Amino acid sequence: MAIVKAPTKTDLSGKCSRWRVILYNPSTHKQEWHTVSGSKRDAQTFERQQKTRLASGIYIAKHERRTFADVAEMFIKERQARARRAGTVYVYRNVLKSHLLRVFGSREVGSIRRSDIADHFQRMREKGASVQTVNRTLRTMKAVLFFALERELVERNVMQRFRPFEGGKDEPHVNRGAFSEVEVQAILAAARPNERALIGLLCLTGLRPGEAYALDWSAVDLQAGSVRVLRSWDHRGQTFVAPKTKAGERVVPLSGWLVAELEAHCERVGGEGLVFANRNGKPMNPSNVRRDIWLPLRKRAGVRSLDLYSLRHTFASLGRTAGESAFNVARMMGHARSMLVDSVYAHTMQSGMASVAESVTARALGMKPQLRVIEGGNPPDIREALDNSSARKPGKAVGNL
């Protein structure tokens, strides 16, 4: 083993910022040359580390070493082979290309230090990257290094226990939460006849939008009052995929009101193929749903500017505040663990706590509980919408919202 100088052209006379560390690998019976940038002390430290690794049997031969770019490409191929959603793979590719490969791509993956990554994230913040962007990059870096650890390309993941950045509350982000009961009533009252089935299904069953777009009439049993969730629509990949989790394949019961709306929708569209389709009979485009249905509906209802996925959060919030167990709410939503309902959707429980306070006060004082009024005045009365729906289907029982 030896350390020799390998100065760069920019080094001043008598100075050296690059060294060659020569190691003998007894497994291959060959000498391996390693380039170390820095001082001679850095080269000596590197040499001691490699000697320790050789002695303990965890030394990675140079011909087996990979650059970060190589590992990243292997990681993407492995994710595709595991049939990960196209949207997920797209995010990985985008983050790697935009924030990681330019800095770490040419470096040997085992030589990347924790401090290098921390410095890079700090520079991202200083250049104006949002906390969300930095944390997304952090999660991608951690996933790639865990993959490298599983493939024995590194001896440890330097990103382990690397805490995400906090703050960024004032930065632009997806506005997501849960609507209150009054807001739900306003939304359903403002929804047009051809919109109520979709909006009601998302809000009153907790289906993911992709699951609703993939729903086929063959999976809808209006007689039994249920739908069977068997797949989801991956818009970015333009394909049907299995539900997000194994528990996502489930039978979801429908309320009487929702059954009536789906029956009316069935009469309008013919009851064949997809339940919610575009003019060509294909799954709806999420961007078009947002532009043509959700944004105008939200404006007509006069409710807060939350995104469409917030209807799923709303279902969890209303279910829990109505006294339903986390287990049952989780089964409806397609979660295997009930703790996810309260941990993931905990921010949606504020309206529930407010209603608890109202109920407790009313019971203590012998009064009737009063619903809080959202900003902008009283919403349209949902009972009128329900009456219209039931009048369209005589003899059909309409369940409570």
C-alpha cells in the first residue's frame, strides 16, 4: 500500500490537492488505484478506512464500484420492474435530473459523505428551493442509497436518520385539508346533476380520484348498494393499475342518497363501460376535472380553496367525528392500518373538535346544537337538493348525509 502525489494543473508549486492511494486486493490479487481529493491527511484517512474494510471483509473492489449516476439508473429500472406507478417513477426521475445528478452523478456512490449531502441541501435552500422541494429531494436520495445498500454497493446509508427540513408554512403548496359539514352541504347543493355522482362518491366513500376514474359499471351493484374497487387509473402512465395498497382492493358500501345519484347518472350515460368517462369513453383527465368541474363548483359553493383530494380527507374527518371507529374508516378508505386514519388525517379533526365543543355545550345547557356558519353567509340548503334527488326517484329511500 502506498500514497503518491497526483497534483492537478491548477495546484501551486509545492502544493498538492490530489493523491493516489494504492491498495492491494487479496481477492483479485491486483493493485487498485484510488484518487482522493484534498490533503495528504485526507488520503491517509482514506487508506486507513480501506485497510479496515479489507480486514473485516466488507471492502468493495474497485471494479464493483458504481457512480451515483449508475446507481440511480439501476434504481429507476428496479422501480419500473416492480410495477411502480408511472407518476412515482416520473417524480424520481425529475428530482434526480434537477437536483442530484449534476452534483453527485460522477462521484463513486460510496464516497459521498453525509456532510456533502447536508451542504447541498443547504445550498438549495439558499438559492430559493422550497422546504417541500428539499424534502422531496431528501427522500429520493435516501431511497437511492438504501437501494445501493441492498445491492452491497455501499456499506452503509449515510442518509439514515437524516431529518427532513421543517418550516415553509408560508411557501406555496397544495392546499389540502377537510371541509366542514356545512361546506359539504354547500358543495353537494351547488353540484350540477351530472357532477353529483362523482363528487358524492369521492366525499361520501373516501375513494381516491384515480379509483373513481377507473370504476367500471360491472363493479357497481346498485341493488346491493356497493361498489367494488379493483383498480386505479394512472393518468401519467395512461394505464390501469392495481390499487395503491393490497387493502385498496375492497367493497365499499353506498348510502341511499348516493345510490339514487348513481342510478340517475347510469340513465344519463347508458350504464356500460366506465362510470365516469370522457367523450371518447376513456378515463377522465384529472386536469380537466379540476378545470371544468371542481374549480367552478367550489366557486359556486363559496367554500375554501382546497383541492379535489381534500374530499377524501373530508370523508375521514366526518367519519371519525361522527363516532365511527378508525378501523372501519380505514377499511372504507383502503388502508390496512387504522392508525393511518388519525396520523395522516389528524389535521382534519379541528372541525370535529369544534362540533364536539358545540355538542357538549348544548347538552350541558339543555339547548339544541348549532352548526357553525362558514365565512360568506349561509350556504344553499342541501335538503332542497336531496328533495330534488328523491323526487327524481320515487319510492327510493334517501339516506342521511
